[in-house]
Amino acid sequence: MIPFNRPPSTGTESRYIEEALTQGKLSGDGPFSQLCQRWFERRLGCERAFLTPSCTHALEMAALLIDVKPGDEIIMPSYTFVSTANAFVLRGARIVFVDIRPDTMNIDETLIEPAITEKTRAIVPVHYAGVGCEMDPIMALANRYGLYVIEDAAQGMMSTYKDRPLGTIGHLGAFSFHETKNYTSGGEGGLLIVNDASFTNRAEIIREKGTNRSQFFRGMVDKYSWVGVGSSYLPSELQAAYLWAQLNLAEQIRDNRLAIWNGYHRAFKLLISRGVVEGPALPAASAHNAHMYFLKVRDLEERTTLIDHLKQSGVMAVFHYVPLHATPFGQTMGRFHGEERFTSQESERLVRLPVWYGMSVEEQEQVIQSLLAFFD
Ligand SMILES: *Cc1c(COP(=O)(O)O)cnc(C)c1O
């Protein structure tokens, strides 16, 4: 059986975890966390990088940082993971969903402005499949209306938009190191990127359970105490040690995934050019990280038969994201602004093929042949 995903592993994780076990500090912001955070700050060129236990937590921190109040409205696509919305719903916000573009499956940047009201506080673009949203027009809108932009870059580590790393363009950015993403910190993990320096102080406090312990450790205050709202948003050193192994091979992991991605794209070129399936669109402005290879088939029925066919040939292909506005809870927590032309229709056509770091040529060939046989 070809699984849909294998958690990335470089072979050096256990060595760093051993090291973390012997260094006598396992709680958050120890040596391995610092190594990872400094790496992100240098590599992404951001103001500050904070490891978190998940991208969900990074988004929750972002909602706390921009001080979302009950009744505030947050604009985002409906075609996304529940955490994008939940982080703001937890603070009492209403979610305003906007349609996606059928080519990238990203939020349609031209539909955001009509969705803005007096209550709008933030726009949350989701970089689907690690392909950048049209950030220039989104940032221009945000500046014009005084809104925050929080990038859900869960899938976008090592991708760029106009040569700027995803996650560093908005005021805040959130990444995931869940085992289904390109890099993992041992199954679960995340990262909050602070680009607007005015958030740094409070980010430290929120992450340290509402205390100024970070300042205390730097010797800036002589005792630490409760200074604001907060929660427990530090991952353990074991997670950071696992992640550090992967960051050392960050380019290699991305390039290996890109080779697999390109292999699929070559193999399905004819199917795509004949219009049998639709391939992923790659806007010129965005250099992607091969987070995902997807195809879009005719409709839901064809997708169901294709996934069944692949399963019988030993290949696990998947789909995801029932659009949030169509879920029972989503209907009570938000509204869809404007016409819903593409979100449901396009999401029902999409199928994701197996991609993981280190996937062998033979494994990929089995996926390709099974898929080609279906359309033959
Ligand atoms: C994976 C994912 C998340 C959640 O990440 P966790 O680290 O599992 O919390 C949020 N948003 C998007 C778009 C994702 O793909």
C-alpha cells in the first residue's frame, strides 16, 4: 500500500533528541528552541519567530495579539482547515467567508473589499498548497481600511511571494509542523511569526501564560508576575530537537518534494492538456514548496470512483476541507459574503496524491500508472 503521507524524517532526529535529553532542560525555549527560532528569524528575515505547540495555537496567539472582541468580523476563505476560523471564534468573532479563485484555490483577492464592514478587524489569507495568495492587493486593502493581515502559512514553509517568504508579509504569520506538513517537530508543532515589532512584547507574555517570564530570563526585570492574558504556548525541547534535524536539511527536503511534484506534473501533462483533468496552477509571483500535488477531476462522482480505483491499486489518495460555511457549526458562526461560485464546486473535484520526503521513484510510478489506467 502506498500511504498518502509519511512523516518527514532525516535520520538525525534521534541524535538531537538524545542531546536534548542529556542537556537537562526539556521545557520550552531551551537551546533547541532557540536554535530553531534564530534559524527562522535569519532565514525568513522576520522580526521574531516563536515556536508553538501547533499552527492552531499560533493562530490563537494571533487572535489574542490583535485583541479580537466579540462581534468583530474576520475575513477568510471557506476552503480551509477549521483552525483558521476556530482561533477567532474562540474570541467571539464572526467569520465572513469569501469565495476562492478556481486556479489556486486561494482566497479571491478581488472579493475581499466588498466584504469589509465597520466590524471587520482582520483578513486571514490561507496559502493553499504552499502557493502564495495575491498578497500585494491584500496588504494594500488592509492598509487602506486599517485591518490586520494574519497569514495562515500552515502549508507554506519555504515558499515565497515575489521573493518574500510566505508568513512574513502580513502583520503576523502562522506555520504548522504537523506530520502531514513539509517539516515536522515530531508529529505536532507550529510557529508564530511576528513581523510588526509592536506585537513582540505581548507575544512573549501571551506565550508565557500571561507572565513577563521572558523578560525575567533576560534580566530585564528582577521577578516575574502576572501581567496580562495568556496561555501555555511553548513546545517542549524534544519537539524543537526533532525540528532542528529537519531545518538542517530544509533545502534538501524542499528540493526532493519539488522533484516528486514535477514528476507528477510531467506524467499528467497530456491528461491536463487534453482537458481530462485540471492540474494545479502556479502563479508567476509565487515560488512554491511542493506541499501538495492535486488534480481536479470532472465532479464529485468521478472523484469518488477515482479514489476507490486508486485504493484498489494500493494507492491512498485523499481529499479534504468540507467548506466551513457549509458545516453545521460554520453556519452558526459566520456568513458567506457574495456569490459562492467556486468554493463548493471546486473543492468537490479536488484529489490529493501521495507526496512525502523520500518517496521512491517506484512508489511514485505506482501512483502515476494507477491514475493513468483509470483515465485510459
Ligand atoms: C495544517 C493546517 C492548520 C493546522 O495546523 P496544526 O499544526 O495541526 O494546528 C491550519 N491551517 C491550515 C491551512 C493547515 O493546513
